[in-house]
Amino acid sequence: MGWHSGAGQGGVGGTGAAAAEESIGVVARRRFWVRPVASLALPGSGQWLSHQNRAAAYLAAEAYTLVRYLQLMHRGRSAATAFRDLAFQVARGGFAPPPAARDTAFEYFETMERYTASGRFNQSPGPALVPESDTTTYNGAVWRLARRTYWRNPDSPPALGSPEYVSALQFYEGHAVGDGYRWSWTGAEPELALYRATIAQSDNAFRNAQEQLGLLLANHVASAVDALISSRLAGVVRRPAALHTSLGPGGVAVDVSLGF
């Protein structure tokens, strides 16, 4: 009886020890992921939890890049407002644009940059549609493209009502600018030059803002990977470990340090 009792107690004790060891392993695994996840959410936080000095570098990079991103977005929006105002005051000033025109897609304002004038949508005072013939205007260029696309000879019109003529006319109607969206920079060349420069300024600001957004993401990933590798090394060798990355003329350098 004593032997059986001892065996039973040993079994219970072994089960309890195994459960305790498994519980410790679960806690250790959870702690292992704390620093990488924290660094992914906020760069430098995982390093701060490990009492590593480079946490300040990740936090400083995050703050600088975020401020820079917000500045560039503000600059891009301000320039976009400026070129829209210039377009409506000068190029659209004589055509009484509808209120909804201010919400037109950017492609419309981009087209105003390339063509001095939109041209008329219909040259005929009657119900029949006669497209713009001046190819230096946007509508005239659209009609020329329609003729080249659907007519055998763009300078020799097919019969009215023929499939070729109807197809070209439908293309024109779908791409030409209507009378409510006409523009003209004629006689306002300095304003057109300023308009183009302001559009370029807005484009550059938004493009640079996207680059800063990429740097923000890279900083999050770099901090998380740093914390992950440091935690993994420390768990394997049972000593404090740190991963140091630096960017120099020769490329990226990675140093690993272990505590003794």
C-alpha cells in the first residue's frame, strides 16, 4: 500500500510540475511577443521596455517623419486650393462656371495645364452637333483623335449617319468638355505659367508625403524586427541581447551584442 501511495503521489507531483512548466512556457511566449508588437505599434517602445538606449532614435525618427508628412500634406492641399482658385478666377472667369465645377476631378485641372483653351463643344447654333474644329484646343484635339480612330481618312468625313461617323461623334461626346466647363488662358500667359508651377508644387508635395509615409512604415517594421531578433537571441542564449543596425555609405551594417 505504501508503494502504491508513493507512486500515486509521484504521479500527481509530476503532473503538477509539467502543468507548471507548461504555464511558464505560455507566459514566456507571451512575453516574447510583447516587445515586437509594442514596437510595431509605436517604434522604440519595444526597445524602451528592454531598457535599450536606441529607443530614443526610433521615437525621434517617428516624430520627425510624422511631422514632415503632415507638413507636406498641408503644403499639397494649400497649393491645390491655390491652383483651383487661379483656374476659376482667370481661365474660367468669363464663362460663369456652375458651382459643382469646383469639385471636378484633378484630371480636368491637369488638362487645363496642357491646353490654352478648351474650345467650344458645339459649333452649330442648331440641334445638330458640330464638334470643335480648332485642333489647338482640347475639344478640337479630341475630335481629331476621334476622326483618326474611326475614319479611314481623318480629313475626309464619311456620310452623316454612317457607323464610322456615329462612332466618332460618340467618342467626342464622351470625352470633350461641355460648355459649362469651358476655359481659356488666352491673354493670360503669366497666370498660366503660375498655374503650371502651382500644380507642380502640389504634385511634388503629395509625392514627397507618400515617401514620408513609406519611411514611417519602414520605421515601424525596423523597430519591430529589431525587438523580435533581440528577444529571440536573448531567449536562445539566456543572456541580454541587442541588435544594432546602421546605415552608411557602404550599406547596412548589423551588429549583435550579448551580455555576460
